[in-house]
Amino acid sequence: MSPPSIVVVGLGMVGLRFCESVRDFEAEQNLPAASITVFSEEPFVAYNRVGLTQYFTHYDINRLLMQTEQWYNENNVTVHKPEAVVSIDRKNKTVTSETGRTVSYDFLVIATGSEAFVPPIPRVKELDGVFVYRSIDDVRRIQEYSKGKTTSAVIGGGLLGLEAAKVCTDLGLSSFVIERNPRVLARQLDDEGSKFLIKELKKLNLSCFMSSDTNELLSVDGKTLTGIKFTPRNGEQVCRDLDMLIIATGIVPRDAVAKAAGLECGARGGVLVDDAMKTSDPNVFAIGEVACHRNMVYGLVAPGYDMAAVAAKTILAESTKPFKGADMSTKLKLMGVHVASFGDYFADESASTALTFRDPFAGIYKKLIFSNDGKKLLGGMLVGDTSDYSKLLALTKSHKPLPEDPHVYLVGKKGADGEANEDLPDDAQVCSCNNITKGDIKATIKTKQCTSLGALRACSKAGTGCGGCIPQVSDIFNAEMKALGVKVKNDLCEHFEYSRRDLYEIVRVTKTRTFADLIKSHGKGGLGCEVCKPAVASILASLWNDHVLDESHVILQDTNDRFLANIQRGGSYSVVPRMAGGEVTPAKLKALAEVAEKYKLYTKVTGGQRIDLFGAQRQDLPSIWSELVDAGFESGHAYGKSLRTVKSCVGSTWCRYGRRDSVGFAIAIEQRYKGIRSPHKLKGGVSGCVRECAEAQGKDFGLIATDKGYNLYVCGNGGASPKHAVLLAADVPEALAIKYLDRFLMYYIATADKLQRTARWLEKLEGGIDFLKSVVVDDRLGIAQELESQMQALASSYFCEWTEVVKNPERWEQFKQFANTEERMADIEFVDERGQRRPADWKKDVTPGSALEISEELLEEEDPPREFSWNSEKMRYVDVGSVDSFPANSGRAAKIGDVQIAVFRIVADGVLDKWYATQNMCPHKRAMVLSSSLVGSITSDDSILIPKIACPNHKKTFSLETGKLIGSDEQYAIATFKVRVVAETSRVEVLMPEAKEVEEKLGTSKWIVRPKKLKSNPDTDGYKALWNDGRSRRGKYDGSKSTSGMNLPGDIGGLVGGNGCEGACGDKNLEW
């Protein structure tokens, strides 16, 4: 029997689950792959409709996709999109799309879902400003229309209605809900539960008008919505001005194409199906919200998933466990309020007895329904606290006699701490969206060999719906790893068996002031490494705010902090002075121009409203800072994991739309938090009105002016994984906003993991934004005053790190290029481009067999040597400086003829004093930077096993003893040399080969990165341009036109014009 041809009409969450179920069942039963063709009306593949409100936190459809486009290709699922099916020919077993495409099938699966029900209100479909809330297109239209608007309303108080109200709140709109029923969530809560929820929603500035009918939509011009009239029953008519209206009053199955094909449908809509999901045509199936099973249309995704699995197995195996209906238990979070209902929560009162718990102060309502004899739990509903949901649901589903008295399940057992997730039975449902039990998760971990939470979610689908079960999934995963003998750790590194959060508390409580003391008291010995040193340096700075270049701290700093500037290609640095709020005077602009011209620096305006000066040589940095400080500038901390900028629009000072002085407030905020070290960089923004020109909602913290104050948003960021900020507090005055920011920032600094952005921190924070609000706004933990005091101490102890260097001539010494001479050497050549100069291009990483292997000319440059052997008869010791020139556990460069050497001194416990020397050139990109590497060790049992260095460019680590690359299969290596100290003179000497021999392999003039000159015409200054046919064509380069502007194909364009590192470089987790 040949595999069937299956056509799926509709590619929503249920349509995708059907495709996944088919492929999973085929793999389990070793069946040949069926042909699957899917038609999707939307231009996207299936996305998470349950998590649609999350779109407003990142505005990225790709982050909502249930599977990537690549998944469909890899699993041989043909997708036609956007392309709706318009007719079904059951006789000939074909479907025809709106484009005229006809596809035949053996089995047809209708998964067209539902559409929003729109009540028959006059002009509801005519006026601009009226929306439904159902798809990503609806969400995008709502978001676009909301710009500049302030008021909104939602018709519908069910699940979708309250989700829509959250959307309005997230968009900064005031809103209220109109519901024709006497309670919200009428299908999930009783009257009392609804009242508790309404009270909690009111605290969040969301009013609910119950038992109300909408009478009329108002419009001044007949085209655009301007108001609404509605009448609460037994009340007077209410008229409200309105900018926007969202209708969320239920769903209607999208069964038109099925009806047109003659398939039987229910009286109230929906394609009739049996327990195998078959319609009145045995070759046609219907699943999800378009299906009507036993006169029931399910509006939740979990029943749709069950239907998809039944349909898939029926088609492939012709028999399977039937679909008998779905459990309507639900756990969700609405406007930040936790709500759940489970089992038979509207059980017949004559056959049941209810126990109820009410805490109006905490906003908690619990109602558990038992059999009259108290032996079985039938169902219940929870508002405000849903922590026991999984346990209670499992007890309900078990239908077994209860092991405890009924009251225990409501108020807990006296003296008990409560049950953890490990105590849940295996049949307890954990993920209600995907109907996944604890037992399913445990089985997946074992059978799929999942060793990470991400792998578990991908294999099991647990936590991929609304995401509310992720903390439970994580707990079960960790417990199962422990049971399997796999240790789950969040240790900082091999030197500390503590997390970054643990170490922060240890340092704070013990008042530890140095890394040496901390690794001695709480570490495992050794030198530390490129992970723990910068992390501990950040903790020390966040708590005590000593200068990062103090003797005990400087050896901990990664290159940027060590030299108070950002290292760039070729080993030069960029300098970014602070321009608080983006404000700068003409006199300061003139000073910047003079410094840039004097030191030949490339200038560029940054995205944070500052001016960046590129190409500074390390030895020139103190002189550059001296001139900038004299002109009134101070460090912008662009090099540190600290506050970078607080971006602003001009606000009410200049803008005709501005509500408040956003520039002045941005400057005040930046001045308060400047210089404060944190787990990752921080960026802020202040917008003077809802037009949001400062992009405050894309920052770690942002404020948007309102008529009453500012809306404060937190935990957003741009970068590789953008995240929209979320509202922490609304309409707060400036002084209160500062208080909240003090608390928020200090709590983040104290509790975040190493190199964790605020967005990722919030995602990992148990309780999410609701818990964060309770800590920052409500002082739930009672630590608000302490957090404010800690921030005030840091703000009061601020000093400009550049100024401290400028005032201290002794600090200038560490910025010298070489320890043994005042001479200078160029580390990279520069190219003139658009009137400025930039460093010559690095050679692109070329993978053997790739498309870049197109010509000999492309590969004519040698790679640095990877093996070293010297003529031992001509080796001699060369003086490279005094012992005092080389700080402990750090490196300095020395110049020996045309060769640059990096010399490292390793000191441990005041006893061990060993010296190492290597080439200074990074073999990866030929940058002369290894002397600036972080020094560390691979350590065990408190013994230094392998001293190592981490290249400042891309964190590749090398053994100081062998020169071999550590932790990678790449074939890089560095030359190492013996070092001795002459006791009588306290001079340091390095054993070197003959000058000619070592310069042939390591000479700076040989390996310095240069512009690519034409080999065939050495008298010109032209450059090669690589073309698609692999030949080299010549063109004169006159300094006015960028090679990056050439129309070059694919990777080749990056080779000629790329200014950065195009290859995979080092460990991205370590890029400080």
C-alpha cells in the first residue's frame, strides 16, 4: 500500500500539529512518508496565536512561529501561502485554490479555524478605529492605528476580550471592558470569582461594565470612530469618547468551504465530525475550531491538538483511540492576574459540596468542589493564586478517593511547606495548551535524551503554547536530571561553585574587596579565568565602586575595561565621551573635532546620540582623555557593562507635540546612574510624548511622558535578540520614577546572571513582570529602602575614570605600547574612505571547499605559522625590561627588532612566581593584541594545571606552556619562549631565535594587515575587486569610493568591503 496524499486546508496551530503528528507517528511505526500539502491564507507559517499579546513585547513575527520555514522543508511538507482554498471537489478528490491551483488528495483535513464574531451594531464594519482581535494582521493594524491615540474600549469580557484589553494597556492606552453577561470569564468563573477578578483588574486601571449592551458607535465625520454609547441593564445610558474599539465577543467556525462542498454542518456552525474526526465524507476530516464534535465547538487549542493526533493516526493506521471530548480546564494570566478553572467547575449543586476561601486583601479567591461525601474532588476555580492548579487537576482527573480531608486542599496541611513539582503524579497535566503530563515530560527526557530545557521543549512541545508552565517544566527537568545522575549547575565557572547571584550576596555580606580574597575564601584556587574575573570585577564595582584600574582590580578587567576604551579591529580603540541625553554644545563639538583631527580619528554618531572616535592608539588614550576632560567631557563608559546612554527626544522644550521636558529628565537620569557597573550594559530612553521618538520601549528602561507624569517601561533591548519593554508603572511623577528605577536597577544588579541582559533576566525571573512590580512598586520583599540606599551610595561615590587616569601619571605607564622602549610600531595599516580613514580589511575566514575558493589570487596571503621550530644553536636571551615593568597575573608587550613579544608573569598565593612569553600576534586575525589578554588557568584541586590566556579580540584561549589552542578543533597555535629573571639586576630576559629567523615567522612588517594591492601593477594604489566569475578585474581606487559599495555577490562582497569579523569567532558568551 503506497503512502497517502494528504491535503491540509489551513495552517494554524492545529493544522501544524496535524503535520507534526503525521511525521511523528510515521517515525514511531517506521511507515513511509505520506505526501502532505498545506494551504495557508496568511503569508506566514503557523504562529502562536495563544501568545499573540507577546507580539507587543518584540514586534517580531519570527519569534511567534511554532516551527521555522526550514522545518517544513526538512519534513517534506509543501506549503502554499498566502493561498486560500476556494472549493473542494469530493467526487474527484481535489481542492482548488484562489490562484487556480488544483491538488488531488486521498485524505483531506479541514483546519480553517474560526473567525471573530461581530455583533450587529450599526456601522460596526464601516468606521475606522474598530478592530477584531484574532490574527497577527489584526494585531499589526491595532498597533499601527494606536499611534498618537489615548483611549480605547473592548467589547467582550471573555478570554479574548481580556487579552485584547491587555493589548490596549501594553500600547499605553486607557481602556475599559463592556460585557453583556453579568460576569467576566462567564465560562470559567462563578459570580463571586468574577467579582474578585474585576476588583483586581480595577487596581490595574481597567474598569468592567457588566450586563451592558452596546447601542451605538459615534462618529463626527461619519468615517472615524469618536465614541460609544452603551447601556448597563437597570442603569442609565453611558456615552464615552473613544479613539479605538476592539471587538472580542466570541468565534464563528470558518466552515463556508466545507458547506459549499456539501459536508454536514452543525446548526450553529462547524463541520460535524465523529470520534475519529471524520466528517460526513469518510475521506474528509475536520479538526480544531472548525469542527463540531457532539454539538460542541471548542475554542481552546488543547482540544484541537488532541483532534489533530486522532485524525493523523486514523489516516495512517485506520484505527486509534477515539476523541471523546476535551477537558476544558484552563490556567492563564489575564492582565497579570492568575486565573484557573478545572474539572467540573459548574457541578450540579445537589450532587456536590463546595469549599470556598476568600482573601480580598490579597485578591485571592478559591472554590473547590467535592462530592457530597468529601471523598472526591470534582473541580474548582482559582483567582489570584493558581500555584496548586496542576496538583488539583491531577486529583480531579484521577477519580480516586482523596488521601486527605477536603479542607487540606484549600488551606494546606498544618505545618506543611507544600508539595513541590516532584510530588506531582505522573498523570498530572503540566502543559494545558498541549495536554502534556509530567509523565510525558519524563519519558521525553529519557527517550529523546534531552540534556537541556530548550531540547526538552522542542521534543515534547511542553511550554511552547502560552508559556505559563515553563517554571514547572524547568523544575521537572532539573529533578529528572538529578534522578539520572546528571548534575544541573549554574556555577559561574570551574573556579567558583556558585552562581553570579550567589557571589554577589557573598561579596556583599562578607564585604570582600578583592578577587584574591574571594577565590581564596569561596573559590577553588588558581588564577581564575576569562569568565569569573570580569564577572567578579563587575560585582566588586557594583558594590564598592573602586577604580577598575586599581592594582587589585586591573588584572580582572577584560580589555575594554582595562584600557577604558573599546578595542577595535587591528588593536586600536574607540573613545566615546558622555553626552548626557544626547545634548552637546557647539564648543564641545569643536573640541571633539580638534581631537579627532589631531589624532586622525574616524568619527561617527552612535545610535545612542553620542559621537564615537575610532582608531585611537592605546598609548595615546591618556592624552586624548586629557584634552577631552579639559573641554568639559567625561567618560561615556561605552567600554563597560554599565549605563551607556539615556536617549531623548527634544520633548516639550522644542517639539509641538511634547508633553514634558524629556531632555532635562534624560540628563538627570543619566547623571544619576552614570558609571554604575551591572551584569550587562544598560541603555535608557525618555520620550516626551507617545510618538516615542526616543524609542524608550526598546531600552532596558524607558519613560514616556503622559499628561499625569511618565509611563515607566523596563526590560527591553535591541541587539541580536530584540525585546520590547513592558510597563512597570503608569503616570508616575519624576521623583517616584527615580525611586522605582533605583529599586529596579539594584534588584537587577543583585540577582541577574553573568552577562544577562535585563530582558533575558525578566524572562527567567519567576513570576515575571508581576513579581517584579510587587518588588519594585509594592515593596513585597521589604527591601525597597535598602535598594534605594545602595543606589544612592553608588551615585554619591561616582568619579570619572578617565579623569583619575589623567591626574595620575603612574597610571599612564600601563598604556604604553611596549614595556622596554618608547618606540612605536603600527599594528595595522589604514585606508582612506569617504574623507576619513579606517583600518584595512581583515582577511576573511575561508572554509575549505566553500564558494570563496575561487582563485589563487584570493588565497595568495599566507596564514601565520601554526608550528614552530627554532635553530637551537643560535638562540640567545634578550632583555625585555625590568621586573617592575610587568604586573602580576597580567601581560605587557615588548619589542625585539621587528618582532612583538607578549610577556606574562604568573603569581599565586605569594609563592609561585612563573614567567611566560608568547608572540603578541593573534594568529586568527593577525592583530598584535595578545599581551592584553586575560590571564587565567584550567584548575583542579587548588593546583594550577594549565596557565592560559584569552585573546581580547574573540576570546580564543591558548596555553601559555604549549601555545596550543584550548577548547576548539581549529588549528591555531602561538609560539612560546622561555623567560628568566636575572636576580642581580632584576631584569627580565626572553630566550629568542636569531633575529632573521624569528622575523621570518613573526615579524610585524610581514604580518601587519595591509590594503590588498594589485600584484600585477605594484606602482599603482588600486585594489582588487572580486567578481562572480572568479577572475580579478582591476579598478583604480581614488579614496572617494568605498569598495563596500561595489555590487559584489554574496560572501565575496563581505571579503572586499566588510569592516568586521565575518567568521565565527571565539565564544560569543564571553564577548564583553
